[in-house]
Amino acid sequence: MRKASWGTEVVLVDEVPFPSKITTTKPLSLLGHGITDIEIHFLQIKFTAIGVYLDPEIVGHLQQWKGKPGNHLAEDDDFFEALIAAPVEKFLRVVVIKEIKGSQYGVQLESAVRDRLAADDKYEEEEEEALEKVVEFFQSKYFKKDSIITFHFPATSPTAEIAFSTEGKEESKLKVENANVVEMIKKWYLGGTRGVSATTITSLANTLSAELSK
């Protein structure tokens, strides 16, 4: 994959800057953003800021939801299934707000992906091996504030490229080639009401509702 180049216009997501466009093999637009957080003793702890970049052609694959308001789409898991399945390029940029060990993030991802695979009866040896590689990739990392994790999902191949960079150093990368694991990573971030970030799902639903109304 060619290195993504970043646009100049910036959108602030909880004070974290996200370019409004990136170019991988083609220009992708920031169509949704939000945060992951947890409430502990009435305190909101924010962990990451998320930007979802999609090929604008995604709108052509979602025409049956034309005219539906954003709040309706945010609760429609079929809509997000169609978004995930659409054969267009997708790119997630996740920026660390609160530093944690990479192993903690890896365990969260592993548990979310494994539960989804098990629920669909797709958790076999190949999936377990692929998931272990993802966990190992994060195991040795330390997620300092402003570290960046990206997930690149090409349009036509059921693979994902995960990259991690911190303090401007060269990013380390991992290619995930198990289609079932790749699908569940997408569902972890983009899976409608079961996604990890409700704010991101709401943002995506509102933006796509507006795009579909044009």
C-alpha cells in the first residue's frame, strides 16, 4: 500500500486534529468521528479519538436508506452491515488520548473479535491464529498520548493492514489476511449499536443521512 497522504483541512475530534481527507490509493473523506470512553465513579475517561474515512462512492451502495434521518440510521444495524459489506475502501485512524499498554488494547480487540466470531460460529483454528498475531503485534507497544493506530481495508480484498506509530517514529505494520477476523475488526468499530464507540456511529449515521439526501 502506498503511504497515505493527508489533506490540509482539519476537523477537531475532542481537540485531536483529523484531516478532512486522506489519500491512500484514492481520496477518502472523513465521514464519521467520535471517541471511546468509559465512566468510572461518574468520571468520563476518554481513551481514543476515532476518524472513519470512506470512499465517497459508499453512498451509492446505501441508496435504500435514502431519506432516513440520522437518528434512525444510528439504530439500524442492517444499515451498518451494508456499510461494512460495501466494496469500497475504508480507513480508520485511531489516536490515543489516554496512554495505556498496547497489550490492554490488544486484549480488548481480541475479546470483541473473538466474541463476534464465536456468535457467528466462525471461530476456528485459522481465526485463532490470525487473532493471536494481531494481539502479538500490540503486545510490545506502549500507547503514549497522540500515538496513532490505523486500519486500512482495501475495496476488493478481504484483508486489513494495521499500522502503529508513536512520537513521529516509523510506523510498524501488520497485514491481516483472515477474512473473518478482518470483518469482525470492522464490526468492532463500525458495527452499529454493537460498535465500540456510540459517538462514532451517531456521527457516521448523521453524515451519511445528509449525503443520501443530496
